[in-house]
Amino acid sequence: MVMRDGSYVDDLYYAGGDSVTVEVLIGRDDAEWRTAHLSEMPREWLSEVKAAVESALHAA
């Protein structure tokens, strides 16, 4: 996945709220973990999270 700033995301953790912890690739062999605001995430990812939350709420 590519963030809006062009960074490539290798892994991420989202536990709710307005931020997500992402592992961003740096070069070919290195990566760093950072916290990113949800506004930095691609719209497609935000849409998938919203659909998953709505599905979980309707199942309960």
C-alpha cells in the first residue's frame, strides 16, 4: 500500500482512534515504524476499515 505522501507501507496496526502505526519501507532493506494520522492513509484503506466496522456492528 502507498500512503498519500508516497511512502510504501509494509505492515500496519490499527486499534481505533485517529491514528495508525505503520511500518514504512526505507530503501530496499530497511523499514521504520511510525505513527500516522488517518488523513495520511489512502482512501481505499479507510473505506475498507469503515466497511469492516459497519459489518461488525450489524453482526452484533
